[in-house]
Amino acid sequence: MYSEIIKIIEGGLKKDTKKVFGYAKMLAEKLKKDGEAKLAETILAIIGKGYASTVTMDQLLTTPVDHESRLDIADVFVPGNENEEIILTKPVEQKVFDFVNTIKHKKELRGYGLTTPSTLLLYGLPGGGKTSIAKKISIETGLPLVIARFDAIVSSLLGNTAKNIRKIFEFADQKPCILFLDEFDAIAKARDDQYELGELKRVINSLLQNMDQFSQENILIAATNHQELLDRAIWRRFNTVIEVAYPGENEIKALLYSFTETYKTKIFNDPKQLEAVVKLLQGKSPSDIKNIVHNAIAYSVINNKKFLEYIDLLNGIYQFDHHGAISMEELTNFLNQHGITQSEIAERYEISIRQVRNFLNKQ
């Protein structure tokens, strides 16, 4: 069994798809004989799923490179049996659902003379879930996601940047897939920016031309944290535009449920504690909330606690808000203001009750 795993890794490093598929099938057969039928079925489903043939998979794995740096200018996400966990506001969730359905019913829509391009622009603050939405759409449609790497596409030689843009669109045009342009503002800045060079404005013109040609038959998703920088002509290229805002109260509660699903917590049994945590998490991105909760759970596991405690979530929020710069006096007051008793604080941080009282009396 170990030899098959080694061969699969070798095939992956050499981008030899046939070798990966062949040894993955052999591994699945061995697992099935050893009584691991469920795992074997999962492996077979992963290598058998998708619209792309083995030849197309070979093409996907051979990504184009920047001529100057020799860096890959694209990464490829191939959907399998995974589920991209993402919690969105109802309006955003509905718009994403509608976009997925336009892809799934493209032929039917064309039968009615509807040839609207499948183009989606996601914008909003960092960490809001734009990349997760793109992966979710990839999983729902079964189409690989070609992710443009703008750190490699934008070359020190602007002429190479235009060539790289053309390369990425040509690469994605050769196979059934979704082209995802993340951090889109890196090359889609307004052409009237007085600080930009004439050559860069020609790069933007090249981008617009490639987008127009590509979007006639293909699926294009772009994402940006700086929508105010986008050229006005860019907005007209997208028939669906979604602002991905930070989660509200209901979404924060759903995220807390999701992130604590594998670890016990009593916070949901105490409405006041839950309300306090939700209020403190407002204005934070899903990825921020995930980091806070997971750090709190990690502390609980390391310290052999049976469940996630309210005080540990508060501690995680305080540390996040203060970027790890902890003042014991400020932390003590923060915890006490949110319902943590003096004895709980003393026990949690291994300090005396007198010291806790001294901190509180200074305020």
C-alpha cells in the first residue's frame, strides 16, 4: 500500500496524471480488499469525477509560466468530494445560487435566445469569503478552477504582463473550467489614474479585449478588495456583481456553530454569553472569527479541558483585537466587564485575587 502512495506522490510532482490515476486505482483496490470500502469508493469518486478527460487534466496540470521569472502564472483547484463550508447572508447566498444555475442551465437558456455571459465580480473587505465562493461554485458545477496568480502575471517588464494576461486566458480557453481572477485590481486599475504609465494603460486595454473574447463562451469570476480602483469599463463586463459583506448577527451565530461543531461548548446554552460574543465579533471577517475560535479550542485541548469555555473565547477576541500585545490589567478589566468573576480570572491566569482586585480598582 505504501508503494502506491509513493508512486502517486511521484506522479503528482512530475505532473504525470496517468501515473497518479493508475496507482490511485490500485490503492483503492487494495483498500477495498482490506475492508476499507468507504475510503476506496472516495478515492475512485475523486479520480473519476469531473467533466475533464485525462488529457484535459494533463493540460490543466501544465500551467503557463512567466517568461522572465519562470514562475507559474496560474494554480488549479480540481473539485472532488469536498464541501467548501461557507456561511453567507441570504441575499448573497441567493445570488451565488442563481449564478451557479445559469451555468448549469446554459444550453437551455441558449435555446431561448439568452446568451448572457457567465461573468461574476465579487468585491468587499478582505477575508469576507470571496475565494471560498469561487471554490464553492467550482464544486457545485464540477468545473476546475483556474486561479490566476497576479504576483507572477504582473512582471517588471510591462510587455511581459500583457503577454501573461493573454497566456492565462488562452490556457483557460482550452478546456472546460472557470477562470478566477483574484486580487483583480492589480491589473484592472482605472486608466485615468495620472500616476500610471501609458504602457500599463495598454495592459488594461489588453485585459478588456481578452475578457470580451473569453466571456462569450466561458465562465469568468473576478474578486477585489479595492473596487474603488477598478476602471469604469471593467464593471460593464460582469453581468453579476456581488458585494461580499462581513457577517451580521445571524451569520456570526452560524459561524460559531460551524467552527465549534467538533468540540463541545456551553456558550449556546447561555443567551447572555452568546450575545456578548456575537457583539464582540461584529465587524470581523469569517476568517478572523475562525482563527479566534480555533485558537480558543487549541488552548482548551492543550490544557485538557472538556469543553470550550466563555472566558477562552473572550481571551481570543481580546488577543486578536490587540494583535497579541497583552496588558494583564487591560485584559482583567475586559473580562470582568463581560461577566467573568474575579476568581475565574485569577484561576485562568494563575494570579492572586488581590492582584485581580488591584487591576480592577485602578480603573
